[in-house]
Amino acid sequence: MRLFIDTGNVAEVEEIAAWGILAGATTNPSLLAIEADDPGEIVRRICDLVGGPVSAEVVSAEPEGMIAEGRALRELHEHVTVKVPFCKAGLAATHALTAEGIPVNVTLVFSANQALLAAGAGATYVSCFMGRLDDISIDSGQVVAEIVECFRAGGVTSQIIAASMRHPEHVITAARLGCEIATVPAKVLGQMLEHPLTTAGAERFRTDWESRPEFVEWLAGLVERRAAVVGA
Ligand code: E4P
């Protein structure tokens, strides 16, 4: 399963792109609305940083408006995927934009039926919001499992994005169920790093090594001698 970052914050993308784990990103109007910078600049910068698909969302309610916004957003950067909310107008816009070769991420999908409709309209990606399903006491794992099963059984090629990830367990569920992608906020990506045994283990390795000062000196010398030879 590929990992996207779900954010409108360039600094977060800068930090996490350096980990080498990001295959793409998703933004949404709410995430961009809390940032000070120009939304177009943010989207372009995130595109450059992740070097993969970055979703930028339309906000019109009518298909014509969605299509016009989608074409304009796509021109911001070659990595832009146009994000379209699930609804009748969104399906029509998805159909039109994909016919022009523009990749579309249909968002706000909460059921297998909606996912099948989005895929039928030509969506490259279908985003199912796990956290928001759990918020209303619907088992998000079951909904995602249904979508995966329906897509596999019918040979549907749209990729499933598990979205609205609230904690690391959502990411594991999405991966186990066979989602192609999970789009994850920086906070949850940070939580995925954590394990007390890793922290304690690293600390133990360091103190054991430092208990032998001649070893510390030896390794520093090794690095210095190499730098003297290669000039770095
Ligand atoms: C997905 O593309 C959305 O931007 C996002 O995952 C929504 O998450 P939320 O429910 O935490 O707002």
C-alpha cells in the first residue's frame, strides 16, 4: 500500500518527504483554508516535494463549474489530480475530465455503491473516509472491505484511497484489506514511527557503545579518514 500525506501544510510535507515514504498527497478546501499562503503555490510546492499525484479539490456545485475548475487546477502542475466530491454533478464532471485525460479522485465516498458509481464514471482514485464513518458508528473497516471486494470481483481498476485516517490502526486496516493507498495526516504518520521497544533499544545500543570510549573514537576516526579520501 502506498502512503500519501493528507495536508495543506508545506512544512509538514517538507519534513515527511525527507523520510522517503511519500508517494503522493491529498489536500482539501478545509486543509487549505487554514494556511496563510496562496493555495496554488501550496499545491505546486507539494507537487514538487512529493513527485507524485497531489489532489486539489473543486468547489463548484454544478458540473460545468467543476469541469472548469478541474481544468484550471490541473494546469497548476503536471502532478495535480483533480478531486471531485461524490454527487450527481461530481460524477458528470468526473466523466468529462477523465475523457480529457485528467486524473480524478472522487472524494467523500462512504459506501460500496457510491464507490462503484465513481469507478463507473472513470475515477482514477476513489476516496473512502474511514474516520468520518467511525464518527457516526458505521464500521469503516467493513465498508472498505466491501469496496475492495466489489472492485476486485468486477475487475474495477480505480484505486482505493483510504482517507480520514485518525490513528495508525486505520492505516493497518486499510493495508490488510488491500487498499492501494492510504492518505494520512502528518500527526498519524508520526504516531506510526513510535514503539517503546524501538526507543529503549536505540538508547541501550548507544549507551553500550559509549561504555567503550575507544570504540567511539575508532568510529569517529573511520568517518574522518573516509571523508579525507572522498572529500565529504
Ligand atoms: C481526504 O482526501 C481528505 O482530505 C481527508 O482524509 C479528510 O479527513 P478528515 O475526515 O480527518 O477531515
